[in-house]
Amino acid sequence: METQTNDILQHLKDGRRLTQKEAINNYGAYRLSGIIYQLRKQGYDIESIPLSVPTRYKTKDGEPKMAQIVEYKLNDSIIDNVKKFIETIKQT
């Protein structure tokens, strides 16, 4: 049975990054930070990358107000190890 956690872990293992908005849209996961917390407890090395993104609101001078979000990414060494493991399996 597929779970949000498994889907999100596979997303990260594929070398892709993930934000809360993407997690909601793609996986119906409204508590991405909770899933990331659980994955980290299982030993996965997941980086949090802070980003500034524009909002629909404007400042007094007409510039867009910015919001701070986080993008999650699995550490590259884990991805490399997974890819090597997959190649090993394909060769057998």
C-alpha cells in the first residue's frame, strides 16, 4: 500500500526537491514538515533550504511582499548510493 510518506521519500530519492505547496498538490500531504521529521528520525539526511517567494500582496511602494518557505532535498550522497544500488541490482 502506497502512503504519502513513501511517495514523498521516492520523490526525494529521485533527486527532486519538494515544497509544502508541491506536497499538497502532488500527494495531498498537508504536514510535510511532520513527514520530513519522521524520515529524518529513520536516518535520512534531508536538507532544508530556505527560500523567499513573492506573495500576492504588495508593499506600500508596489513591490510584492515576500514570504519565507522551505524546500526539502535529500542529501546527494544518499541519492548516489541509491543509484549505485539500483545499478548493482540491474547487473545481477
